[in-house]
Amino acid sequence: MRRFVHPVTRLKAQGSSTSNEVVNFEDFDNLVSVAWVGSDSMALDVELRTHDGKNTIVDSAPIPYYKLGSGREEVELNLPITNNGVRVLTSCDGGEDIKGALVFTLSK
């Protein structure tokens, strides 16, 4: 098993924004779990989709859904993925600064 970190930083001054990025996981092809480590904000929504963007892995949810701590565990997925990657779509309403990272746990 290995963890991969995908940093996410958005400044309030940037205003509302969206992003659509592919996160690659070298030769790992089983997505075990995902978690958020960082600021606790309702201003950021995250959606996880397959590498090609055609299928939803986790529907759009506010970042606290993924947050570790306060009795919250990682979002368990145990899902085989294609092309050793997932597409991360974010939507930020620009109301506050956001700094943190999505932490993906994968296995071969």
C-alpha cells in the first residue's frame, strides 16, 4: 500500500473557481481510500471520477465529508481504477482561503 498526496490551495482573493485535474498513481490500480487533511471549509466541493471522467466514484461533496479527525475515518472505496489515476473536480465559492490535501491510499 502507498499514499499519494494531492495538494489543494485556493485563496479567497481568487474568487469562485473550478478545476478538473487527473491525479496519477504510478503503477497502483486499486483505490483503497481517500481523506482530506487541512482546513475545514464548506467553501470547497470535491468530486472524484474515473480517469476518463465518464463515471463517478464519489459524487460532489463538501470537503468535511472527506475530513480526517473528530471520529472520522478515511472514505473507504476499495475500487479498481483504470489508467492508474482518477479525475478530481473541485468547485470553490471563493468565500475563504483553503489549504490542504487529498490523501489517496492505493494498493497494487
